[in-house]
Amino acid sequence: MECTACGAPGRLEALLGRLCVRCRGESKEAVWPIDVRVRVERLRTAARTRTAELVSAEQDSQMSVLLF
């Protein structure tokens, strides 16, 4: 799960109203370290890339079945 306002990752019980502590304005100290955001963005990019590769491979296999 992630905050709908800033995209910070968090557990469901920590994201009351789907907002993190910082976006709810409950704590000024609750700031995510930049390396967490970088890591999450890298994971999202890898997931999108992997999904695109799987879709492409699936389409290729469907085409090869149609050709034979």
C-alpha cells in the first residue's frame, strides 16, 4: 500500500484514510528517507519492465501458434 497523496509506502493500518502521517499533518518528523523513495521507484520500474516483457513474450508465443 502507499499514500494516495505522496506515494510513500506503508502498511494499511498506518495509512489511515489512505494518507501517511506526514500528509495527514500529524507529525513533521515523519519524512521518508530519499533512499526508500528511490528503491520503491526502482521496484515499480522493474515491475513495469517485467510486465511489458511478459506481455511481449505472450504475444510472440500466440503469433507462433497461429503461424504453425
